[in-house]
Amino acid sequence: MLKVQEIREIIKLIDQSNIDEFCYESNGTKVTMKKNQEKVAAEPVTVQQPVQAQPQADQPKAPVTQPAEPKEETVQEETAQPASSSNYDKEITSPMVGTFYQSPSPDQGAYVQVGDQVKEDSVVCIVEAMKLFNEIEAEVSGEIVEILAKDGELVEYGQPLFRVKTK
């Protein structure tokens, strides 16, 4: 069964591609998406099985209906150590839409922390897209001055992930 976050990722990937129509069916659940005037629109789909995600206190458990027009959510979060805009020279950006992970696995430490020195070939994070884990390299030498994404957060193509003060 697809999770809401996975459906959102598919919508964004289809929106960025040349695909005009997408259909997915599994275990009695069917998702069909068609582009209308350069926008991705998802037909309302009622999932017959309850979602296995943890419900929030203010949301009752019920079958999920995908809205016809997905809404963009913009959330700006504070980092542990905010840096001033003049404290960095370069930004490391996400090369794709996916899920940001700071470490290679949940039981291991983060690739980089604020204050760490990186080289051009240093792996700084992983972005998971379509079940593929892509190691992201710094592509710049310097010191990490700010981490802009939270672990497990959905990131967009071109979204800044780290700020780096070059040498």
C-alpha cells in the first residue's frame, strides 16, 4: 500500500517528467494520475484498507482519499545552530526529489555535523528516491556551517541542504 508521502513523491516526479498518464494498482487499491494543462491532477481514490501510519491525536482513523489537486506545503524549520547569511559561500543542494537522511543507517552517526570539514568527494548525506539510496557528495571543500534539512524530511530538486564556508 502506498503511503501519502510516496504518493506526493510520485506526483512531483510525474509533474517534472514527460509522462501524461500514470496508473498503479496493488491489493485492491488503484491510483490513476493524469496531467491536465501542465499540472498533475490525481483522481480521487478511496483506499479500502486503513492506513497503517500512526494517526495524530486530532485525526480519526478513516480511509484515505487523495485530493484532486495536491496542495503545496511550505514549512520553514529552525536548525540547531542558525548561521547568518554572510557566514557561508556555497550551498549544497539536493539533485533530486526524495527523502533526506543524515546517516547511512538509523544506528550510525551522521555523515557530517556543523563545524565538520568536507572535501569535494566527501559524502554529506543520502537522498532516497524511488527506493534508491543516493549518496550526495559535497562537491565543494570547506566547513559545514549550517544543516538546512531535517533527517527523514522530504526535499525538493535544487533545495539547499547544507551551507558551506569555503577555504
